[in-house]
Amino acid sequence: MLKKTALLGVVMTLLLSLSLVHIPSASAATGFYVSGNNLKDANGNNFVMRGINMPHAWYDTQSYNALTTASSYGANTVRIVWSTSGTAARLQQIIDRAKALKMVSVVELHDVTGSDSAAALNNMANYFARNDVKAVLQNNTKYALVNIANEWGSASLSDTAWRDAYKTAITTIRNAGITNTIVIDGSGWGQYVSPIKNYGAALLSHDPQHNLLFSVHMYGAWNNSSTIGTELQNVKNLGLAIIVGEFGYNYNNGNNNLGTTVNAQEIMNQCQAKGIGYLAWSWTGNDSANAWLDLVSSSNWTTLTSWGNLVFNGTNGIASTSVRASVF
């Protein structure tokens, strides 16, 4: 009886000690994972994105070469603008190059931007679930995140339709055996935060990995500076992790094709204060209507524009706030 009692005491002590230790999810040991409203790397350390969008889908060779410059300027993350026409072998090369430069990759598919078709969204998930692409992602859980689709969902898409379509897409990816962190854009061409607030928790619960990072793009819908910090905090208060996956600035006093007067400085200030990642749009190569969003000159792909100088060298810009992921 005394021996049994002593043994029971040891067991209870062990159980108590285990209850006080945070045991990470299965994803934590092999790659990025979300814990509450924080994104953590495979070592369990918080990771805050400070980076840019790179237009591989349209200028692959130039973009690949520009990764070196982006890293030298301090970017710790590159959002790879990609397409379903891109090969798995090339995607592997890009991720490997970013990895060598100590940058995390966020792979996004641009094919269904602005679409409201649930089938089109699931087609993007099926691309990632393809055996060759899946292998690339599975081998890079420490270094790559999956942004299923850029700005899927127009301004007229209901929040419930957004939720239901993404449930299907998440299932497609997870059923393929992909455990990477999934990044999900808001609706309204990426700008609406309402579906994230209303149904982000439902999607997180639906995901068997519970490994979702939400993303909002800040352009004309964010022209009221007072809503930037408030809405980001609202999402955090729900226990969800969020980034600003794209953002612009007040170009030509709002006389631009996107009607944008968004306060980019406020975005960077709020993200820094709240430990939220941001990825500026975009390196260069935008069409003539959007050329004001080029971070570097399209003539040489290296010289910072005034926009790029703000993002990299301004207050709370990339150069002064970027920290590499601890897996490098």
C-alpha cells in the first residue's frame, strides 16, 4: 500500500509538471504554426513579417535576381506572387534562394483575384495539393507559408460565402497532408476585415492543424487612419493572428486609380506597436496605372523610389524593425 501510494505521488507530480509545460502542436516541431494571435517559427519563437511582394508570376527571372537586393535591404519575408502555370521545380528554386538569403516565403496564387467562385478558389487549393507542389511545401514547413489565393472575393461576396468556400479549400489542402501555415486574405479584394472577425474563429476551428494566419490588404477601404489600429486590435482580441499582406500609400492626394489615401506610416506604426507583420506592395513591375506602387525603379530593379524609401528606411520601416526568423 505504501509503495502504491508513493508511486501514485510520483505520477501525480509528473502530470502536474506536464500541465505547466506548453506542449506545441504537431506543426510546431516541423514548421511555422499559429499560437493565439502570434505566428511562431519551428523553434517556438514569435516571427513578425517585415517584407515585400515580389512579382514572380510576371517577371520571374528579374524577381529571382532581386531577392538578393530585397534581403540586403532588410526584408525577412517575401510574398511570392505566383500562378498555377508555375512549375513545382521553379517554386522550389525560389524558396531555396529565399532560404539562402534568410527570408521566409509566402507563396500566393494570383489567378483568381477578385473572383467569387468557390470552385475557382478550390482550384487554387488543388494546385497546392498536387503531388509535385505538395512535396515542395512539405519539405519547407520551416520556411514557407501557403497563401491559398490572392484577394479571392469581391466587394459583393457575403461573409458566409467567404467562410464556406475557405472551409472547402482548407480541407483540400489538409487532406493532401500539407501542414504548413495557411494564409487567408479577407474579401473585398483583400481589404475587408469583417469576414475575418465574423468567421475567422470558425475557420481556425475547422482546420485540423489550427494553423491559420489571416491577411488584410490596405488600400482605399482603409483611408480612415483611425480604423487601422482599432481593427487590427479587434482581430487580435479575438485570439486570431493577422498580417497586413499588402498596402499602399497616399499617392497624389488620392487622385490615383485605387482612390487610396491610406496612411502607410500609420500602418507601419500600428503593426510595430502590436507585433503584426506587414508586406508592402510591391517590388516593381506594376503596370502604368499602378506604377506609383513600385518600391524600386523598374529601370534597374534596385534603386528605391520615394515609396520604397518610406517602407524600408522610414520610421518603423523594414530596416529598423525586421528580425530574421530564428530557424536561419
